[in-house]
Amino acid sequence: MKAVIQRVRSSSVEVAGKIVGSIGHGLNILIGIAPDDQQEDIEWLCKKILNLRIFDDQDGVMNRSIQEVGGEILVISQFTLMASTKKGNRPSWIQAAPPQVAIPLYESFKLYLINHLGDKVKCGIFGEDMLVSIENNGPVTILIDTKNKV
């Protein structure tokens, strides 16, 4: 499982001309799921995200988590994070989980965050063509891959 976490001033996602999720200060999370990802990957990743100290404290030092600042999260499924570009110029999607595997894991990922932050978690729609607007603050962008836990 791969996640691109961006600290944002605001972020929104639009599907078919309609805003389906929108946040202010917080995190925009793009999530890619591999065929061999498991529930333990979700739990590890969510704990890592919820405790990342990437928000400024009173001294302007990145020392506070999303929970400490009361921020929001926008979760967007993005299978293209799993692209392989080793051969040729056309990415291969073989490392992306098929929908029957990815959807339950994506829903579990969202539920874990909702259980910890409640209505501060907004989401895109899995498998839809989405227009994502991100106002990255910093910019702060972090890539986390659950295959690299150690």
C-alpha cells in the first residue's frame, strides 16, 4: 500500500461536476493498494498518518500531528500510485489491486480514519474519474509505502 500525504490549506474532489468531498486545513491522502495488501498494512499506515508530526507548533517547528491540530483529511483512491515504469514508456498497472481486492481495503482504510477523526474525514469515490484540487501547504509531501516498514 502506498500513500502520498500532503499537508494542505484546502483540498477538494469533484466527480461529474459535483464536489463530493472538501476540507480545509489538514491532509490530502492519495492511496494506492497492491494485490497483497492486508488489514495490518491499513492499521500500520493509518497509525503512522495520524501521528505524523508535520504541522507547526508555536515555534514554527513541524512537531504536531493531524489529531493535535484538529485538522481534516481528504482520502482519494489512486491506483496509478502502483504504476511500474521499469520497461518502456507506458506504465504497467499489474501492481495495482483489482477492484474486488482494493475496494474492501479502501473502505477499511477510510473507516479506520473515521473511527479516529469522525466527520473530519472526507473521501473521493473509488474508481471514478475525479478532479482533485490541492492547495499544498509548505509544500509538505510525504510518500509512505507499507512494504518499507523497517
